[in-house]
Amino acid sequence: MYADPAHIRSKRVNLSLNDTELRVVEAMAEFHGKQPSVFIRADCASGNRSHGLIRREQDRQAAVS
């Protein structure tokens, strides 16, 4: 069925996010027209540093408090 069985995605990773982090991931995934898990996988594979967005949001909230 697959030319290279190594490309079958059968391994799972659990990820725990807080509400703010989840909102950022869902918003970015929606913006890019992808499902959140697909967006996170592509983001990790490309080496992007979108976690900086999450950190900036946490810093902004801390400054407001």
C-alpha cells in the first residue's frame, strides 16, 4: 500500500496545553486551514518557532495582572 512503510504515522504523542496555548494553536491552525494536530506536526517538522507566540501571550497576560 505504501512505497515506504517508514512513512506510516503510527506513533502518538500526548501534549498538554493550557487554555491560552490551545487558543493560539487552534487560531493558527484555522488561519492556515489545517487541523491543529497537522499544524503542530508541520510546525515542528519545519523548525518554526511559533511557541514564541505562546510565550509572548503569557508575558502579556502576566504584565496585565
